Amino acid sequence: MKATPSPQQLKHEKQLAAEAALRWVRSGMLLGLGSGSTAALFISQLGAAVRAGQYQIQAVATSLASEALAAKPGFRW
């Protein structure tokens, strides 16, 4: 029987998943920004990379929460 991961472990694993997803992004892509806590981590990381000039992308949000996160100041979609 597997032990249930701690909240800290779960948060760490979600962070790793968001980082792994970001490695698949390439400039010129049209991305669908998903919903949920892991997607929020990805959107935040993606926004930082876009602001840093790493990527030039277009994005479409799948929820109002994702859209609001992506619309924070500094995002250049």
C-alpha cells in the first residue's frame, strides 16, 4: 500500500510537472492554458519566461481563472 503524499510533496510534484511542461514550449506556438493548480503554476512560469523574452507565443485560456492569471501585468500574449 502506498503512503499518501504530504501537501509539501504534492506541491513539489506539481511544480516539477509545470517545469516539465514548460520545456515543451517553443516560440510561435498557440497554447491552450488549462485550469487547476498545476496549470496555474505553469501559467506563472510561462509568463515569467515570456517577460524574459524567451518565448513569443499566443495563448487561449480554458477558464476565467486561467485568463485572469494570464492577464496579470507583465504578460505579453
